[in-house]
Amino acid sequence: MTKPTDPPVGAPPDGAAGDDGGPQLPGVRVLEAWTVGTGTGEVRTVEVGVLADVLAGTGQTREQDDQDDHEAARGPATWARVADLDAVLDAAAQVAPVPGLVRHELSRRTHRPLAHVRRVAADWLLLVTPTAWFTEADRQVRTGQFAALLGPGTVVTAEEGDADVHAAMLDKLAAPGVPRGAPVQRIVSAAVLAIVGGASQVELGLGDAVADTERVVFDQQREDPVERIYDLKREITEARRALMPVSAELPELLDPDVPHHLGVDRRMLERVVTTVERIDRHLDAHDDLLSDMLQVHMSQVSVRQNEDMRKISAWAAILVYPTIVAGVYGMNFRAMPELHWALGYPFALALMAGGCLVLYRVFKRVGWL
């Protein structure tokens, strides 16, 4: 799909109703689809070709009364995965009271939607949040995005990046235990837990990388760790930038205006927020430890420079002594001791060598060499 642009004056926004009176989603294919039941492990794969089939009842859903909506919320939910975030935003534009308005507003603000939880219709919610994962090979934190459109008995999701949020959601939905909440609510909770679980894995990966860097700082091979330290500090900043919207936006799911079957369990979300805060504290501790490592390394560099200066000074003093002796004998005065002595030349060389040896032993004893 092409990126949206501002519609011309008089034209309907992107995804708005056409001449046939209904919003259109042509060509948006569903990559995978599941039905999530009310019991434990009731997640089954279904065949759905295009997104329009999943949202076929959207127009009628808006006309239903609240009692019908609640009945639909208690039944099985259809969960469809599409290729990109644009398809989810187009679907949000379709179910909005003013077709295309949501999509048009988001396209005017930014080419990449910001993290937010937004109510797009009476019983529909749009969730957009960043994701993060850690690659061991290059010690890099990479970020993507996850979007979910939630409605009565319908969930449409998309993911950009390699965080594998969908796989983690399937594992959590199929896990044994007593299911809590409506199917849509369970899917939302699984998405939240998967995103936070990915952030926890990022923190663990960064912690291991920081521990390896600490060993490099105190390694006797003298490998320069400055670049590695700054790289890790940058990756920690990237991880915190991806984690911050999770703690800032997801509590919006507890808004009283959000239908109960679209939100998450309050106790579960409180645990999630606590986990996010713990991850943030650990990232802050990793960052402080890297700063301490940098200071230690700079202190080591200063100590090594002092050691080098002492060695240079000691060798300079050793070399100055024979230079002075040779300079004195090179003055060529007539009345000098041992000037005409047959052993005078060997005596001068021995005097230079002996003086250098004495100075070497003295500097060695005091630790300058």
C-alpha cells in the first residue's frame, strides 16, 4: 500500500466512503487468522482471505444497541493478523463514525504513528505501541511497532520488526490456566504481556553485554572499551525510549470510558506497570554502571600515563649520566685526570656503564622501571 497523503479539497479522506456508501479496504490480505474462545486453550486457526471479510459486520455493529454489543463481546473473537500498520489504520478509519477521519488525522501528524491508545468509535479501540528486541551478535537494541484494532468480537493486529509479538501472544493464549475476561480482553492482555516480556528480554541482553564490557575494562590485554561503553549507553537509551510509551499509554486501557471487554484486568495491568518500572530501574542501573566503568577506564589511562612518564624520566636520567661524562672528557683540556693514562679510555667507559647500572638499580627499586 502507498503512504497516505492529504486528500484534495472536496475529496473524501483516505478510506472514506465511496459512491456505494460504504468504506472500502481493497486488496488488504489477512496473513493469519484465529478464533479465540472463552475456554482454556480455545485458539483455532481459521481461513480468512481479506480484511474486508473480518470487518464485514462493522457497519451493522455500529447500529446495534449496547445489549447486542455485550452479547457479541462474550462470544468467541476473531483475531486477524495483517501485513503492516497501514492496514490496521485503514481498518480503524473504516469503523470510525466519520469514515476515514482517524486515518487522515494520523497521516497528517506523522508518517509513523506515535504510541497511543485511542477510542475510534463507540465500541472500538486503536492501540499503537513500540516494540523492542536485542540482537546478541552486534549488541544492538532494535525497535519496531505493534498496532491492534479492538472491537466487539474482532481484533486486527499488525507488527513491524522482529519482536515476534504474535508468537508470544499465541503462546500465552494457549497456556493452561483459568481464562479471565472476554476473548478480546484476553487477546489485549496477551499483547501487553508479550510486549513487556520482549522489553524484559532486552534488559537481560543488555545486562549480559554490560557484564562483558566490565570484564573488558579490567582485562590485562588493554583493549580500549570506550567505544563499546558509548555504544551500550546509546542502546540503553534506545531501549528506554521504546519502553516509556508502554508505561505512559497502556494505563489508558483502564479509562472508565473504555468498554470493559476491550480493556485489561486492572490487577494484571498493575503488575505490568510494576514490571516496566523494574525494567526501567535496571536499565538506569546499567547506565550508571557504564558511566562508572568509563570513569574507571579514564583513571586507568591516567595511571598508565603516569607510569609511562616515570619510565621515560628514569631512562632519560640514565642516558644523561654517560652524556655528561662524555661531555666533560670531550672538552679537550690539557690538565685533566687520566688524560694521558693508557687505561683512561676503558676507565671512562667503565665509569659510564657503572653509573648507568647504579641508576638503573635505584629506579628499579623505587618502582620507576
